[in-house]
Amino acid sequence: MNRFHKKLQQLKGQNRLRTLNAAQGIDLTSNDYLGMRGSTELRSAAIEAIEQGIDLGAAGSRLLRGHTHHHESLESYAADHFGAEKSLYFATGFQANLAIFQALPSRHDTIIFDELVHASSREGIHNSPAHSIKVAHNDLNAFEDALNRAHENRRESAIIWIAVESVYSMDGDIAPLEDLQNLAQKFDAYLIIDEAHATGVWGENGAGFAASLPQNNVITLHTCGKAVGVAGGLVCASAEIIDTLINTARGFIYSTAPPPLQAYLTQKSLEILAGEDGNHRRAALQKNITHMNAKSQILPIIIGEDAHALNVAQKLQNQGYDVRAIRPPTVPEGTSRLRISLSSNLTIDVLDQFQTALTKAMENKIAA
Ligand SMILES: Cc1ncc(COP(=O)(O)O)c(C=O)c1O
């Protein structure tokens, strides 16, 4: 038996085999929280831009000919919108997180990170030369302890970085950002906030939770493939931090720039979301969040065992609901779950019907 076959068989035996399944049924899974990706507004903007001759590909690194006024315009709009001095656009949020953690912390620095930060941050932290400390989820005392430890051993000019999410991707709970910012200020640390699930959805005009914090020590990541409905990741920070990324982030330097069309549409979507249309979409989503008694648009239904989670998801899929089981290593062992994603497109009737179907599917988890 070859190595790959054996590995795949092992995953299958553990109910951990991942397969690709095309979208079908009522969307309770995607991150299109505000219905932007199929919106007539964005479609019209795309058609108009294509008719006017926008380039579909960038055909080069941003540092060479891949840089266009569409990228420049998006970055300047985003910096203004998210309250930062400067911003930088990456092809994906994953790439942006890698860049932040690979390029900014150095050998004698310490990165203190919440145990539930996304795989892209974990990957960046893993690849960073800095020492790292994992702390219990949203636990301010644990953050303070870790800061004290890092501070005691701190060399001159070493930097402490704190890495959190504003809305946690698999739990939907919200970080105590003001308290974290106070701690960061007290210890003269940088606060890196992944706003992936807040961008467009939360904060004034959809600018996220971090925009209202003092920005001098804050770095934010805004992903553009979720509520924004397009693709990419915008890092927002001081001009010095952004210029450092431009000069040292290998994934930025040695990679083809995101297509100008993508940059253009991302800006259009952010503009739409910042206006009246965005307010209506956020209000519709909020109504659904309140109806479902959820903390945010992400509603985790923790089931526990992988097989049970798969079974409940399958029953719901059979009834036309696109719900997926999320298993380790994406979530901690023993917490396999359904990650229900609410959106402004869902009606209260559909949510009520889904809740009835969910209760029934959960009643006898293992029976087919
Ligand atoms: C919290 C968080 N950060 C970063 C990312 C990566 O963003 P992207 O999908 O744009 O690569 C994701 C996507 O799943 C995420 O949930």
C-alpha cells in the first residue's frame, strides 16, 4: 500500500477524510453574509468595468508591472475606510496573514496568540522566527500572564505581538478588543486583529470592530472574499509597517498581483457596503442573528463526535440545506460541529423551517 493511499484510508477510518462537494441547497454555509457576491450592483460594476477595458489579469508582481491605479485606488480607499494610515492588498486573506507573521516579527520577539486564531495565522506564526505563546481563548488573564512573561524576558528593541480575531471564525464569539488594546498599550505591544468575519458586517459602515480603537499599535486584516463578496485580503497599519511588508513579505514580492478587476470590484463592494445599501443588508442580517439568538452571524452547533456531526449534516443536506460538518483539525478535538452561517438573504420562514429540521436531525444523531 503506498503512503498516500494509507493516509487517505486512515483519514476515512477516522471520519476525517475531506472531499470537495459542490454547493447545493439553501446556503447556510458560505461567508457571503450580506449577499454581495451575486448582487446586481456588483455584477453591473463588473460588466461596466469589462466593457471599459479593465485588465483581467495583472501579469506581474506589484513591484513590477502588476501594479495599477486600481490597486492604488483600493488601498487608499481601504486605509481611509478602516481608519489606518496605509493599506496593502493581497490576493487572499491567507497570504496576507502569512505575510504579516513571516515578515514583521523577528528572532527575539514574542507572539502571544489566542488558541482559536485561524490556520493562516497559525501557519504564519509557525513560520516566524519569533518565540510564540498560545493562550486560552478570549481569556484576558491568560493574555496578561503571557504579556508579563514576555515582558520580563524582553530584550531591548524586541517587540511583543498579540494576535487575535475580532469575530472567531468557528465559534462566532467576539474578542474583548478594548481590553486587549489596553493590555497592548500597557506592555507597549502591537495588536494584530484579524477582522475576516467582521469586515463589512460589523462596526460603523461595516468598517469592523478595530476601526474605533486607537490605531498607533494596531494592524488589521480585512478579508474581501467573505462579506465583501469578491476576494483578497487588505492589511491596514501604519505607513512604516505597510512599507516593511512591501519590502520584505516574500508572498507579496514574488507573486503575481491580484487581477485589477478583482481590486476594482473589491473597492466597489466596500463602497456599496459603506452606504445605505450596506445598512439595509446589515439590518436584514441583524434581524436574522437576533431571531436565531446568536452572538454573531456564525452559529456553531457543537455536536462532539465526528461521525455524529457528519450524520446530522447529511440529514440536513438530504432536506435541501447546505450545512457542513466541521471536524478537527479545523476545530479542537471532541468539538466537531455544524457551523451555521447566517446571511441577509435568508428569510425568517426559512430559518424557522431549518430550526425544526435541525432539532429533528439532532434527536437521534446516529440513526440514518
Ligand atoms: C479568520 C480568518 N482569517 C483569514 C482567512 C483567510 O482568508 P481568505 O479566505 O481570503 O484566504 C479566513 C478564511 O477562512 C478566516 O476565517
